[in-house]
Amino acid sequence: MQKKVLVVDDEADITQRMKEIIDREGYQALTASNGVEALEVLKGTSVDLVLTDAGMPKMRGEDLVTAINGRYDFQREEYAKKCFGGDVAAYDAFVEKHKSTPVLMMSKDPDIIGGSAKIIGALGCFPKSYTWPPFDEVQLVQTLRQYL
């Protein structure tokens, strides 16, 4: 069975290029342009890895990570209200299903790259750059092979 990778980024050119590479490497790429869309994707399917940008509209990457892993109980009702129509039991079932899904943040911010991603429960941070190409394609392939 083909492993699935969910790429979450509000920059369409980055999402598209990552999708091309992931598909070329024999995995199935799913995409979302923000955290809310990513949760909708995850409601319908399980994935083997999530790569999420840190800074996005609607729901930041940090919030997506904690929504997936249910790390902070005090946010439970907020996420249930925002993404599950207020149904806390549905959100709890979602967390139970996805809490062990590996998530990597993606960022240009050295603080996130340096460790704050791990504090919230991400595996770490995949570095992006301000220049083109916005990420190291060889490093992406190595990351896929490492986590899949």
C-alpha cells in the first residue's frame, strides 16, 4: 500500500513542487493550503506523515500540530468548536486516531527550526529558505525516506 504524505502550505508553488517530488518518489501526496483544510483531509483519511508550514492563514502550523496530537487539553473545546462543530467527542476520536501521526514543521524561522517545533510535539522542523528553490529537494527526499 502506498504511503501518504499530507503537505500543508499556503504557498501554492511550494505545495505543488513538494507534491511532484513526493509522487515521483512513489508516495501519495495530499495537499492543503492551511491547517483547517488539513484537518478536513485528516477527517477523511489517515496519512503516514504530515509536513506543515509554520505560518499560514486560518490556522498556523503550530496549532495544527497540537490539534492533531491533542497535546494541550485546555485547547480541546476550542478545536472541537472551530473544526468539529462543537462536538468534543468527535474531536477526541480524531485525536485518538491521529495522535501518533508523525508531523514535521516547515519554516524559515531559526527559532522554530532550532527546537520550538519539538516542544509542541512535532518531530522537528524541515528548513525552508527565502530564495528559490525554497527548500532543498535532496533533503526532502532524505526526510521522506527517514520517516516513511
